[in-house]
Amino acid sequence: RKMERRKPKAVFMAFGTKGDVYPLAVSFSPFLLLSTLFPKLISVAQHRNRIRAIAAAFARDQKQYDVMLITHSAHESLSTHLAEKHVQYCPVSSPPVLCADQNNDTEGKAESSFFLQKKKVTRDLRQECYALIERIFGDGPGLDGDLIVINFFALEGWSLAESFCVRCIVAAPYVVPYSAPATFESQFQIELPLLYKYLIDAPSGKVCWKDVIHWMWPLFTENWGSWRNDVLHLSPCPFTDPVTGIPTWHDRPQSPLVMYGFSKEVVECPEYWPSKVLVCGFWFLPIEWQFTCKKCRKISLHDSSDDLCPSHLELQNFIKTTPIFIGLSSIGSMGFLKNPYAFICVLQTVLSTTNYRFILFTARYEPLESIVRTIAAEASFEQKKWSDDCVPLCNGRLLCFSGSVPYGWLFPKCAAVIHHGGSGTTAAALQAGTPQVVCPFILDQFYWAERMHWLGVSPEPLSRNHLLPDKNDNTSIHEAARVLSLAIHDALSSTVKARAAEIAERILLEKLVKDDDKLYGVNIVIVIVFHNVVAVQWEADYKECNSAKRSSKVFYYITYDNVVIVDEAGYNSCRAPKGSITYRSGNDHIALARGPNYFICTNQDHCSLNGMKIAVNAI
């Protein structure tokens, strides 16, 4: 007989590259806790105007849940870290990315073969996901707290959640990386008029057209409809009856919670987004997850110094020279780095005409590392006692590193960051206040590249041929080097440096995933600022958590006693002496305007709240 379980289950499904998966794996408590608090938060907002700002600090204890992560077997390195957090790692065999260039097709039918391969990989992935979810949730009656958290590359989870009657939440470190076709809405109206009316006329808080157009629209395509119908025995279209095909007027589900791991100081959040989109601030990996060297990792955990291990002494000395970082993460494995030799030649040419120094992260992409080793073997540069993962080129001015160190540790020591526009690299550079040069290749990378330029922390985005030329002839190499040199020159201007430092200050206290392992239990601070009042509604939540035998000593909630509402004199008091102000409203002026403008007071021992300094101006 199946035993009745007492703890709800939380399944995280995240597919894609490390940048797509790791942010969901770093800390599970934010999702689990907010999934409980968010309905109450929304109900408050409906009566008190909309939420204006949320600042939260999360711990990493999810003892109330059995937690699993379903992701690619290629991310197996996560399993050790997850086990330390009592999270079960459930791998699937599909690759994180599938590239036509990697397909060994000898008949000249690469495109056809690629789509056949993609179809098979998709079919196998869905089959594995179904088997895993059935094993997890098919063992008896479900609990109210059961949930599935998915990223935008794991839409299988939405239909599987529906099939097993489990709540589904979406979480991603970037805005939706795809948009509905221009004709989607008009075609939807023609083909599904009743369902369109069902969504347009949805009551507040229920799933509506905004949800569909924001992120759900792929679920209404044939690609998902046939799988839903043939395998899961659901209706081809969500929110319709599987027998009649008409909308489920009698059963309107709640609008799904969508959690974004970026800062409102960086990304605009328009009014037309669904009401249950929650912008949480950037999600950062724990430092210990980012060292490939176990000795360096151990030092970072037990030593307050900023040192690496003795084996990486020369790496540390090189970083002290304030080099320019270059890293393309998974771009090589995705098939975009077709000519590694030309790439290295571009960097060598830039170095021959400047006094820069580069540190290149090779991301363990074998074709690139092979070229690096070949060039190094042909050079006459005198080798120092470099570790095996460090290869110096260009008389020691270009250091190629096949390992990994935390970006949060490295980027503040760099003059600039040249990268592909991945959400994690972008966030780390913003946090460090380091100027950027962005060369996007795919999906959300183009958004981040344009956004960084718009914010003033980087020059115009590079075209890929100006960093990774396909040909290694002199003309292509010198043109790419010329454009790259100009971009670096612009990034190192005083204007861009100042702007990068300003943005870093603004997002300083939005860091949700803390690197401090001393945090324990639940430590959450939420401030809600409305037009005419600072409203705090968390005492009930505190009592609820306390009654569940959670320690009251580590569950903090805001009261009127520890939120300071200031006038101009109070503002000046926060600012002096030697105090600094981190604006959270995006405004750089002192004027105490009517509305939700507020700021963080960083003056020591002033406006203190459990280590955070908060001052709110409201009328």
C-alpha cells in the first residue's frame, strides 16, 4: 500500500545552457516561499493600488518540501551542490543545445537531417519528462503545496502540471526570449473565437490574454497540441474541454506566477505585462559553485582573504594587472565559433596595437583550446609556473584559462568585460560596475546587448564577424581588430565607467541569492510602497510560519517602527555625514516627489533594519 506523504513536492524543470539552468538551481526557497506569499501579496495590492517595490533577501532552507531538479545530464556538476541542499538531481539525456553544425551529415542534406534529429530529441525529452513526473507525482493523492517550476525552455512542464493537477510557476533570469508572430492574435480570433473571448473577458487574477501574449502562446501551436492530445490525453488547446473543445467557462485557473531574475533598475517592466509577473532582482550563483579548482573553492569558504590557491598564484598575479575579460560561455558548443584560429588572431592583432591585457575564458571548448595549445607550443615565450588550466600567449599579455572562477570575484578586478550577452555574465558585470562590450549571437543576448548600450554601460553591440570572423585572411582579421579596439576604447571612457558604477550602486541591495552561508531558515524583507502610505501586511504571514514550527528569530517582517518615512530634512540626515544614497526609484534628484520614490540609506547605524538600511519617502 502506498504511504500517504506529508510533505509537498517542488519540481524544478530547467532546460538549456548553464545560463538558462543554473539561476533556477542556486536557491529554491525564493520560489517556494513566494509561491505561498504571492496570492496574499496580490490580494493586498488589489485593495491598496499596485505593488511599487519589493526588496527581498532569501535563505536556502526548503525543509518543508521534497525538492527535485529535472535538467540535462550535461549539467551533472550541479548534483553535488544540490545534494548538499537536500535536492534530488533528475537528469534527462537530451543535450542542452542542438546545432546543425554538429550534425555529421555526409549526404549534403544537413538541414533536413537536423530537423529530423531535433524531432527525435524533442520526442525523447518529452517521454523522459513524462516518466519522471509520473514517478514523482503518480504515487498517490497530491498535496496543495505541490508545484512545478519551469523555465522558458521547459514548457513541457506546463502541460505535465495540468495533467497531474499540480500548480505551475514560471521562473527565468531574462525576459521572454521569443515573441508571438505578428498575425498570432488575428489568427487566434479567427480559429478560436470562443477561447479568445474567454481570455479577453477573464476576471482579475484569472488566466487571461495578457498571459498568452506574454509567454504562453507557443502552447497553442500544433507542436504542443498533438503531444497534449495524443500522449497526455488533454485537450489540444489549454483551457478547453478535451471532449467538446469549448472553453472551460466553469473552471478558470489562476493567472500563473512568472518570476523574473533581473533588476527593475535595468529592465523596463511595462504596465501591459500580466499582473502576476514578479521581478525579483538578479539571481547570482554561490561563490563556491563557480570554482573549478577545489583548493580555491576551499579557500573561498574558509578564508576571508581574496586569494587563490598556490597553484593559481600566476593567475592571481595576472588578474592584479587589471586585464580585460573575454568570455563567450556556451557560444562555442552552440556552433557559432567556427574558426577559433581567426578569433585568436583578432585578439593578437588588438594586443599588437594597444597596451591592453586579455584574460580569455575558453569554456573548455576543445577546438578553441586545441588552437591555443598549438600557438603556445610554437611560441618562444618563457613559461612561468602556470597551472595546467592556464596558457599564456602574446608574450604573456593574453592568458587563456580553461577553468572557472566566480565572476563576482573577477569582474571588479577587470578593466572591461567582453562577452556574448548571456544574462548571467551581464548581471555579474552590472553588479561589478565594470564597463562592457557585448557581441550577441542568439535569443535574449540581443536584448541584453541593446539594453546595456541604452543604459550607457557599453558601446554599440558588436556584430559577430567583428569578434569571430569566419575567415582568417588579413583583411577580415584587421577589420575585426579595428572595430574591437574602438569598442574597447569607448567602453573605457570616463562616461561609460561612471555610468557602470552608478548602475552597480543601484542594484547593490537587489541581490537575492546571498553568498553568505551564515544565512539560515527564512530571512525575507519585503517593502510595499503605495501612493499615500507605506503598507506592511506580513504579521499574519509571520504568525503562520511560526505556527508551522519555524524559528521566529529568523523570520523578519517590516513594521512601521523600522521603515523610516522621511521629509527633506530626514533625507539630508541620511546623506550626512559621509553617507551615500542608493536610489531605488530610478530618480537622481533629492525632491521628495509625491508617489513611491524611495531610497536605501547606507549611512552606518542610520535607518537600520537587520543589516539593511531602508528609508522610504511617501506622502
